[in-house]
Amino acid sequence: MTSGPTLGAAYRDASRRLADAGIGSARLDARIMVSFALGGPPTLALTEPDRHLSGPESARLADLLKRRERREPLAHIVEAKEFWSLPFRVGPDALVPRPDSETLIEAVLKYFPDREKSYAILDFGTGSGCLLLALLSEYGASRGTGVDISDKALSMAKENAESLSLADRASFVRSDWGDENVEEHYDIIVSNPPYIPDAHIEGLAPEVAAFEPRLALSGGADGLVCYRALAPRLSSRLAKGGLAFLEIGEGMADDVSSLFRKHGLKTLESIEDLSGIERCLVLEREE
């Protein structure tokens, strides 16, 4: 049997090809993809550089590289993304979890420091389930509900709950911002609604504009459409003493705060992400 290139050579070639395709993380992506093509850990390309790829492994890597050169997200290709140090299955049916969204998890933990207490948690627009499941992993006595309009996203969220051994405390409901099938009141409500103004979507990175679900991106003409729909539903579902944590886009804090104030919710705090951008609003009922 004719052996293929070594992992080291394949890694160098993949890095060059991805860099030529305009991918800023070319070396990291190449390392992950070479290792993924062989079914090994992410460090395989570095720890076994003299190992040769078989014919089928070379063919698989070639296919993966073509997909990434077309700017398909790496997370879609390897069907996985880490969030809050937890592994999530991801794909084209839900938004790939972003590190920026961990700002919401940090905020919830700040305001609800008792990890042993039982809370009712609601996640509007749950997508992959990353926010809800990350919180349930921290609050072992709590239960939560993830709401989404997409059946495919809900299926993915349920898979993630199973793989993380959280399915017994997580339920998922198909609903348009809780218009139906959501009747409880919740101590903690989180949401990362679509907030990209429609005219800005095509200007996003190709990985986002061409491959992420438009339903999870589109915030209408001004980016606020989903917040307008969410405000009255969130207000009616928040328990006495409960708090809501909303992800927002850059420069949106004042507009979103004003929208929710009209529905009896005031902003306690606006929290910045690691880039210094206001990313999370913390809301409570006005007395």
C-alpha cells in the first residue's frame, strides 16, 4: 500500500492552503482538521508528525480542506464547539456558540451565587442549548426549559442535553418567543436573540453570512425586531425576585433597555465582554 504524506507535511500544506483562502486562524484550523481526519485528538498533528496518512485519510482530509477553503465554519466541519468548557454538537441548523455569550453565564453566576439552590431557568431562542445547558451544569438542583421556533435546532439541543447527561433536568419547547406552550414563571431567564440588522448580514465574515442560519442572525431593519417581540413575553414569564440576562449587540444597550422599560423591566447592569463591548443586560421587574 502506498503511504500518503506525513502528518507534519499535511499540516504544513493545509496551513498554507487555508492562509491563501484568507482564513486568519489557518494554522489552528489546519491542526484541528488534520487530527479530525484521522479520528485523533486535536494535538495529533503535532505529537506524531512523522506518521503517514493512509489513502482514505488523505482523501478525507482533502474533502475537509475544500469545505474550509469555501469558508464553511470549522465548527460545522468537525460538528463540535466548546462552550463554557463543555462539548456541544453543532451544525448549520443553529448558531455556533460564541465565547462572547459566556458573558451571560458569568453574569448569572454573579447574581445567583448559591449553586445548590433550585432555580427555574428559561432560555428564549435556545438554539444548540448552550446557554441553558451551561447553566444547568453549574446549578445541579435546577431545572430548565429551552424555547425555539426551529425544530432542527431543538433536536440538536436535545442531543446536547443527552450527551452532557442533563436531559433529565432540561426540557425543550417549540414556540415563537413563548407565545404558546410556556406557562411557568422563571427565576432566571436568558436569551441571545437575533440582533444583526438585515443590511449588515452580507458584510459579516463568510463563515457567518453564508453558513449560519439566517433565522438566528436577522434582527430586522434596526436589529431590534426580536427584542420587541421578546419584551412582553419575558416580562410575563419572570418570577418575583427573578432576573433576566439578555445578550445584545454593540451599541444597543440604550435602545434595548428602553424597549424593556416599557414593559416594566429596568436595567440593573450592562456588562462588557472580554473585548470591552457591552454584551449583557441584566433586567429586573420595576416595583
